[in-house]
Amino acid sequence: MQNPPHPPHPPHPPHPSAEPEPDYTAQKLAELGVETPNERTAKRLIPWIASFGLHALLIALGFLLTWTVIQLQEREPTLIVADFHALVYQPVASMEDELKQEKITQDQEKIKPIDKLLSEQLAELKIDPLSAISDATSPPRAIDFSPDPSANAATFVGLRSSNAKRIVYVIDASGSMIRSLQIVIQELARSIERLTPQQSFGLIFFQRNEALMVPPTTRLVRATPDAKIQALKWIDNEVIPAGRSNPLKAIEKALSFEPDVIFLLSENITGSGEFEIDQEDLLALLDKLNPINKKYNRRATLINCVQFLYPDPLNTLKKIAEQHGGTNGYKFLTARELGIEAP
């Protein structure tokens, strides 16, 4: 009996280490100059890579140029000329002034008949009254002695700062100003009235730890007639002297607008009680906020100071003016000068 035939053995799988047979078709296509799949993929990616690199380079150049321009556009401090010698405020009229004015009026009534007679005689002689008195009252070159109005000038209670385009007033509105704040507001009205639309201004009052700014509170406004009226109306309705005060926030806010000049007025700038500040701390803060520009050897903002009504034993405002206001940057304005205290 024959044994059944054995089934054929299945072919052995190739050994893992065996090398794959070469792709002769790909080799022949490469020899004929046909692109391989890898070459086609590379050609598709290269333009994208190049474009990405170019855009990245342009962005980097843009950032570099912007940073360079910012560095070059350093604000040059405006040279402000201050003059405290010619006072521009008008003292409050006293009872004595009213009596003098009444007497002048009575005298004018008495000389009216004389004026009438003199006018009739001059008319008969055909003489111009103006020409008759011009030699006595008008020197030939009187205009040479008149001060020329300076462009972009700013004046406040005796201070005149020429070449100032951006002006900020920082005023004490603490309880100690309750008797005299109205006088200060009158001086503010005179001061901003002299500003031109080419100038801009801001008004900030300090009270307690607050900085009360006339709207808008985020920028200075052009000195147009409407802006002046709105500012004074707001002050009349909103600013009421009360309590004690700390000027730090008001001064910091004023300097944030990068003005050419700040007029700082206070009766007691360092305050007292819970709102009292150390003089050295105040001076240090101002030096940090308004440092000397080494390139121009002056500070960006001129701070002119008015010590109001009564002297300060510490002379804080005077020291601020010496460091930030330059020559003639300080004025002590007494109650007697303002006509609210008997001589």
C-alpha cells in the first residue's frame, strides 16, 4: 500500500534582512530626465518656504524701522521764557477805589460845560482837537516802548511764559482756599482768555487725594472761545473748596499730557494731617516725572509756581520752581497785593 503524497511545502517568506529588489523602472525614468516624486514635492514646497522667509524678513524690518523712528522722535523740550516782573492781575476793587471813582465821575460832570465851550472855539478856528494835543501826549516813537505781543504766550497772576503751546493749570482747591478761590478763578479766566486757538490747555484742581480735571479728562483742548466758556462753566458748577489736599495725582496727571508749561498754585502744597506729604518725596517724584533731558540740558516741562496768600515755612513751591521753573519761575502772591487785606 502506497503512502499518500505529501502536500507541497509553502514558499518561505523572504528574510527580513534581505534587500528589496531595485526599481528598475524608476531608474530608467530618472535616466531619461523624468522628475521623481521627491523632486516634485520639493518643487512644490520651495516657493512656500521662500515666501514665508521673505514675509518674516519684511516683518522684522518693519519692527526695526518702527523702533528706530520711536527712538529718534524724542520730544525736544520747548524753550519757555518766563517773566514774573510785570504783574498782569487786577486787584479786587476796594471801597476806597469806589469812592475815588465816584469823585472822578463828579469832576467829569463839572468840566463838561468847559469841554463844550472849548470844542466850539476850536471848531470856529478850524483846529483839529486831536492834532492840538498830539504833541503833548504822543511821543513820535511811543510804540517803541510798548511790549510786543509774543506768539504763543501764556500769562497767569504775574507770570508770562512765551513760546508755550501746551499749558496746564494745577490749582489748590482745599478748604484753605474757600475765601480766595474765586479770585484765582477770575485770574484763570483772564489767563485762558488770552490764549489763542493755536494753543491748547487743561485745568486740574487738587482736593483731598483727587485730581479734578475740567472735561475732557484724557487730553488737552484747543483754546477756542467755546472751550473757554465750557471750562469756566464746569468750574463754577463743580469745584467747591473743601477739606485738605494732596497734589501728587494732579501733578502726575498734568505731566502726563507733556505740556510746555505748568502753572502750579497753592497756599500749602505739602498739606497737613492725613493728606500731608513729605517735601523730599514730592521733589523726588517731580524729578522722576520731569527729568532733565541731557541732550538739551533742560526739562521737558517748565513748572512755574505761585505761593498764594501766605508764606510757606518750607518754601516747597520755591524749591520746585528753582528745579523745574528756571529763572523767574516763582512768585509769592500776597493777600495785600491782591487787595483783599488792608496794607
